[in-house]
Amino acid sequence: MAFRNSLAICLLLAVLGSISAGPLSARNPAAMAMLESIMKKSKWDSFVFSQEWPATVCSSSSRKCYFPENRNTWTVHGLWPSKSDGTYGPSNCETDAEFSEATLAPILDDLEKQWTDVFGESDEYSFWKHEWSKHGTCAAQLEALDSALKYFEKGLELNTNYNLTSIFLDSNIVPGNSYSLKQYTKAVESVTGAKSTVRCASKGSARVQEIRICFDKKFNVIDCFEDSNCHTKSINYEDNN
Ligand SMILES: *[C@@H]1O[C@H](CO)[C@@H](O)[C@H](O)[C@H]1NC(C)=O
């Protein structure tokens, strides 16, 4: 793909440059800056997989909200390349990458159900387009995810395999009640064996909004670097009716 080609060309330029006429950085700062930017964008080692609870996303906003067909399901927010030493990103790795709505046709139904844009009244593709250009174009450096179709299929697969509705239910955590941060994290960790991140809605009363599970590049679960932003004893799992 284009990224690998441009990386190879830049490396070649760098090598040729340093052999033929001293450091490339001195002779060609623009090429050097390009090389640095490409190297930086390829430096990541893991994923943060974020799922959200539609009821809380909706009640946190005044925008018109469209629930997924099954209101009792957590949906994908995103699958984000990250650095396990504690930072998100890189992002926007291929700014000229095309996003074709047609490529998602085979999985459109599942995307609507499981990667729902609850605010997607006029253009349901805008959320997916955003996730693809910001995060997917970096994830696409992996052969396993090197197309929009593969990238979104992976998100759907993880959403099915790490079904938070049933993970919580198995720990007797159900919508309409409140639980401690520890109860939420223990429930997820009893399934994944690793540290997850529980995110609360940023405004209003304490409500659980997102659960983040982290993976290495082979999709083994690893500890997430980010701590929870929930700071109250009791956190509501918002009723979804
Ligand atoms: C997750 O589990 C719930 C409850 O069992 C179920 O209703 C829902 O369809 C499941 N979601 C996915 C994506 O499998």
C-alpha cells in the first residue's frame, strides 16, 4: 500500500543522501521532515478498543439521538492505534486515503447495529469516515487491517467477542442500577485478565459511558495505560428504556 511505498522511498532517499553528499538533513530539510513524520506515524504497538453505552451517550447530549436496533447493546466507538507506554495515536496517517462508502456495503447492517452513530441523522457514514481517516489509516499499516472493510470488520468482531452487556450481566451488573468503579473493572477483567479503562460521562451525574479494552498488534489483551475518569463511589449504569 501507499504508506509502505512512501516509507521505502524515503528510506532510500535518506540512505542515498547520506552516502552521496553528507547528511540529508542538511541538504534537504523537507525530505528529512517527511521522513521523520513517517517514522513517527509508524511508531505504535497496541490498540485501544472503545465501546460505548448508547443511553449515556444520548443523555449526555442535546442532539437528536438514534438508538441501535437492540437498545440493550454496547456499540463500538473506535479501534485506535496507541502506544502502550501511555499515549494515544498516531492518527491521520494517510491524509489522502480514500473512503468509499461502497466498500462497507457487505457489513452495513452490522455497522448500523454495532458501530452505531447515535447522532447520525443526516449522514450515517460521517462517523465511520472520521474513525477511518483518523485511526483506521494508521491501523492499516498492519496487513490484517489494510482496508476499510477489514478494519471495520475487526471492530465488529471485537464488539461481538467482548460483549459488555453479557459480561456485565454475568457479574449481575444491569442497567438502571449503580455500581462502584471496582465492580465494573472487575467484571471486565474477569473476562479479559487485564486492566481496562472505565470512562464516565464528562458532564452531569456519574454514569458509565465507555469501556476501553486494550490489545497488542496481534489482538492479545494487554493492560490499558489510561486510568478511569470516574471519581465518585457510585456510578450509574443508565437505564436504556
Ligand atoms: C450482546 O449480548 C446481549 C445480551 O445477551 C445481546 O442482546 C446482544 O445481541 C449481544 N450483542 C452482540 C453484538 O452480540
